[in-house]
Amino acid sequence: MSGGTRWDDGFDTVFNYDPSFKGMKNNKNRRPAKYLVNALTMTDLESINNQTTKDYEPNIEGNPSEHILIQPPMEIFKNHYSCSQKTFHDDFSKSKLIIGTENTTIRFNGHDEGKEYESIMTKETFKHYVNQKTVHEAPYGSLKYSPFIYKDIPLMVHSASIITTCHVRPTIDFKAGAGSGQTMRVECIEGDIEDQADIILLNACGIDQGRLGGINVDEDNLKQFLGCYNDSLVEAINQNKITHLCLVQIGLGVFSPEDLQKKNLIIRIYAEGILRLKRLCPNLEFVSLPDEIQKYFNDYHEQFTTEIDSKKPVDSINTKDALALAFHLKQIDSNRIVGYLNPSDSVVIFGSHPVGALCMEGIGDGFVGEEYIGQTTSGILFNSKYLVNNVLNIQGAPDVPDHGVGLHQPSPPQQALSPTKADPTATRHSISKQPDPEQTPQPERPSAPALPPQPTPRDTVSVSPPRAPQTRSGHSKPSAQMPRVTTPQPYTPSPTKKLDDTSAIHRLGSEPGQPTIGQSVPTLSPECNGKEWVRLGPFIGYCQ
């Protein structure tokens, strides 16, 4: 709190952050989102998976204001509620896309460094990739590998410079509690979702440089893409006229590089981005940060503390559930425009998954901050395909060749990205078949999450197709009286962007020893201790 005084009425009613996410982390039976998806898309409950709503479009034909009943089992979720297609159409029609700055000049702490970068993706190029069939079907964890490359940079790295925004409403009661202390349970809202307070999600990604299959990014590229993230954050706040912001720091947990110099650079870029927000965002009145800022920002903690005492640029460092706090800030004053930084994923940014990522099937470390959003808000219905094709007026040809996924030939050597020593098939959470969470104890996340233990992006996973949805027991079937709505049409690539997918993987299977960008890698790499180096793309590989 600021200056030792209450900064807001009802602050104590907001629950503290819960690392088990109200029991949803290891128990699929406590996740209510599939009942919302079932009612709106008429997809069979047993067939709903992580990617079901990646093509969802609110159906405004006929009677879009018709109230549709959402009927999760009351013995688990207590309440039924209703919604209409029109509510989601109106909410999502206000969505926005921000990619760095218009002139792609990176600024630190408000000062122009004078260096312009040409590799930042344009909005036209972004739309091209979102509509590209190969990208739209990309499995979780695959966008840091070839062939998903633009201007010699993996799409996962590009995603760090991109923020998508969307208005969402809660589908659960964030203040429902049971038992002693701060234990929470999942209870659905009552009434109609239209009557719930809306907040703005700022969907943003970190860069995975972790030891489990992440990629190495040099300092110049870190400045470029994370500098663009800082600029995108300012632009997202200003375009949406956000007055209250609840931050969740991204990219400083398991995505952090082991190289201390690089890690400190990342911390500096993020810290300077936070410290400048109020100065560059005239509508921004309140900024909340998660607890334990001293853990990741030791060198900046004193500066943060000084600024907190003067009520700028940070108003509160606390241990509250940041998502619940965001809805609370909106509920007590509907005139506020409240933003919440969603620690998202590159597959969400580029649209092969909706907001929520692995929220239907992920278990343990496959269920973190992004999944929490998908299970507890209308964000599960938001996807980038709908954003670029139905909301944004993006025109003009992209600067990518009309074949494959738009791969470019390598640029002149520049030491851009290089492989880590870890086997990229190592996983933190697998999408393979999981044991029954009701019978088998699930491990907690192996490493401390970023600021506080607030929602953080998940670790690298192996590049394999998502597992088939499993039969879920213990759920009641939807009522026969449930109103029917139009089923979303299957995904088809944009007719103006029809591509020849046969060339999309021409970089896969390159001969061992073929040089990476700016680097010659022998067939028997010294880093592999005499073992063979298997090259997966221009920037990545592993020892065999």
C-alpha cells in the first residue's frame, strides 16, 4: 500500500495469490470453462480441447442478444449463468494489436537510443502469419523452431514485441471462499455475464532462454525485442486509455537465461519499462506490482520504494491475486479502465491456441497464469484469427514471400541467435497423456515464479502434436433445452493468402555441420563433448 494508508476500499477482500489456482492446477473436474465453450459452439463436452475456440467468432446473425444458459454441474460450481453472443461481439470488437513502435526505434527510459531495427514484424506480416495454415495448426512449444522463422528470427522471439488486447469479463466469483484462511473455491457467477465488470487483457510474452530447450538471444536482440515490448506496453495503455494497471512480470522465471549478464540486462529493460509508464501514459493513475520485487529487482528496489512514497510510478506492491485485484478495481468504480498484463504464450499471440493456451488439458506445470485466465474469464473465446480478420482494418501485402510460412534466406552473418546446450526435447510439462489427477499427486512448478509467485509463462515443451482430449468423468450433461447457436466454421486459410505448404519445412532436416547464422558448427561439436550435433534450424539443435 502507498504511504501506509489504504489505497482502495475493499482491498482486504481480495484473496492472496494461490499457486494451486483454486485447485484447478491438478484437477480438471474443477475447471468450468468447457461448459461455456459447449454452450456457445455446441461442441461435445468430451471433444473440447485446448484449441477448440481458436476459430471462435461471435455469431451475430439471427438473435445475437438471445440469452444462452451455461450449466456447469451445480454440485461443483454452485451456480448457472447466462450470456449472449452479442456481449462477446461487442467486447471483442474493441480489441487492438500493438507491435513495438511505428518507426521501430527502441527507447530506454524514454530516451531514443538512435538505433533503428528492420526486423520487427509489421501488422500486415502478422496478419499473414496468423492466417497461414501451418502457423494456425502449430503445436504448443513449436514457434521457436524452424520453419517458423521471419527475417531469421523465430516467431517465438517476435511474439515478445507484440501485445494483443481484449475486453473480458469474469465467469467465476473471485471472492468466493470456503474453509479457513485464504482458501478459495471455484464458484461460477450468477446472472448474466453482461452484468459483470469488464477489464482489458494485455496479452504479452517473454522470451524463452531457459535451460530446458530455450534459445540463446544476444544482447542486441534482447534490447530490440524487449525494448519493443516496453514500447508496446506504453502504446497498449494509451490506445485503451487505461487508468489502472495490474502488472504480472513475465520472462524472469524459468524463461531466464543462465547467463547472469543477460539476465541482469533483461531485468534492467523490464524495470525501466515499468518506471516510465506513468510519465508516458497520461491517463494512467494506478500501477500495482506483485510481491517480492526485491527478488528480481534488487538494484531497482530502492528506486521503486522512493517512487512509491511519492506515489509515482508504482502505487502498490502486494501479495494479492493480480487478476482478482483487477476485477475488484473495476467493480468498485465502473468509470475506471482497468488493464491486466496476461503472461501469455507465442502460440496464443499467433493464434494456434486461444487465450488460455493449455487450460482445458494442462496439468501441474501445464496450468499456470495463462490457463487461469482461460478458465475464469471470457478470454477463452478470444483468438488472434478473429482479431486480424474481423476487427482490424489491416491491408497491404506483407513483406514475406508467398510460400511456406514465409521463410527468408539467411541474412549476412550477425550472431543473432544460437542453440543452447540443453536437449530441446526436454519438457517442463508434457502434452502427453497424464495420470488421473484425482489419484496421482502432481508435482508443483520446479522453479520460483516471477513477481510474486504470480502467473508466469510455462517452460519449453517438446514439439509434438497436442494429445487427444481425454474422457472427463464426473460432469453432468447439458440440458436438452440449452439454446442452439451456429457452430463456428472450420478453419480455412485466407483466399488472398493461399500458400504452398509443401515448402514450409525446407529448413528441417538440414545436414549436421551446416553453419548457423554467424557461426560455424562442426558435425562433432566441442559443446557436445565429441557427440554429434543435430541441427534443427538456423538457431537451434541438440547433442546426440
